[in-house]
Amino acid sequence: MSESGFGPGDIVRLRSGGPAMTVARLDGARGDVKACCIWFEARGRPHFYYLELCTIEPAAADAEPDPKGR
């Protein structure tokens, strides 16, 4: 786990809402770290995106990424 409180394997969501995502890794230099988050669409196609840490928050304890994106 990093200074941000997030680490690989953590389940997060965008602060504005959206699907549960898994943090795959944290990349970047100190002060400019981004989380590489992975999630699946409804057809099961994986997506990933690097997100600013200020845009994500821990997902609810019962939120698990749905491998089929539902």
C-alpha cells in the first residue's frame, strides 16, 4: 500500500460513480502517482485506464468487480 492508501488488488470506484474497478498498480513519480485501474464491460471485455488518485475512492465492502460487467 502506498502513501495514497491504495495498493494493487484494492477495489475502487470513481468518486463520481461507475463500476467497481481493481487497482492493478500505481505508477509515477512521487507527487504524480496514478492508479492503473481495470474493469470489465457487460460483454466481458476488459478495460484499463490510469486515473488520478484524487478521482477514486474505496468501493463499498460488498462491491466486487463483476467479471461480466454487470
